Amino acid sequence: ILKSEAEWQEILKKVKEEEEESSVPTDLFKDKPVIGVHSFSEGMKLEAVDRRNPILIRVATIVDKDNHRIKIHFDGWDHNYDFWVDADSPDVHPVGWCAKTGHALQVPLGAADRVGTVGQVCPTPGCHGIGHVRGPRYGTHYTLVGCPYSDVNLNRENLLQNRLSGERPSPGNSTQKAKRLETPAPFLLGARESSQEDSPQSRSAQGS
């Protein structure tokens, strides 16, 4: 870990000697403009990108705020999934943005959606097997291990330290080991209908 500018200068000196390369001039870096106090209020509705599944945009409500941030709650979902974003975040949009741009908007969960049923695509209530905790390389999932909304992955994320404030949230309750469904249902909401988790490996197997 570099602790002083002198250490940086020493490293740069070695780099220049070995590779004849120079550092990037500091004037090429631009600080993000400091935004003023925003005008968002608690209770306002908006459309927000689901940070656990960025291909989805959901109906959301502002449930808290500070001078420069707002706290997002997805309507119908548990408050465990609430999160803070900067007020000028590109992931929050006014009501009607999805209709105007042609992006699909996920409707709020109803009472039936919050109750898991045997044989559904993913055992997590409200999840339809879309996306994967490992990112866009995996289009679908049907286990708690791969689910972006499962308690397993929720607690894992909450244990990450806030790099700006230095705060570390307290760990939640231990979760049960995820179990694989014996008879997974097909991916109901997508064009692909498969009883296997969508992954690079499964796609290559299908092509062979």
C-alpha cells in the first residue's frame, strides 16, 4: 500500500527507467461537480434500475434522503432490498421514462408473488429466475446460490465495507445452505425455455 507521494515518485521513476513510460498528467482528471441539495422528497415515485439485476427497471418509492442522496425502495419488495444512490444517479428515472423509451417496467410484487411455490423457477419469493449473482454471463438461475435476491447473497453483500464512510454493517442471521431444486421449472419469463441454468457451460453443451 502506497503511503506517501514520495513512494509514488519512486515507483514512477522505476517505470520510466524500465519502460520509458510517463504517468497520466493530473490535469486530465476532472472532479465530479458537487451537486447542490436536491428537491426529492420521501414518498415520491420513480422508476429505478435494480442494482441486483441491472437488466430490470422497477417501480420504486423514495423512503429516505439526505443532502445529496436518496434511499430507494422497490414497491412490493421487502425493505431489506432498499439502497442509497446519489440524487444525480443515472439509474433513477421519472415516472413514464420506461414507456417513453420502450424499456420494460417491472410491476410491483403482489401478495401472491411474495409467497414461494414449489416448482417455480427460483425458490426466492418474487424472483422469476432472471439474472444471476455472478453477472451478465449467466442469463438465468433456479437455485438460491445463483439468485441475486436470496438471503445467502443479501447477507454476503451487506458484509462488504463501505469504502467511503468506513462503516461495516453488522452481520445478519445465518442462512440455511441453499438446496438445488429437484425438478426446476422452465424460465417462464424469457424466450429461452430450459431446465438447466443458463451459463456459458450450458450454452456450449447445447451447441455440441
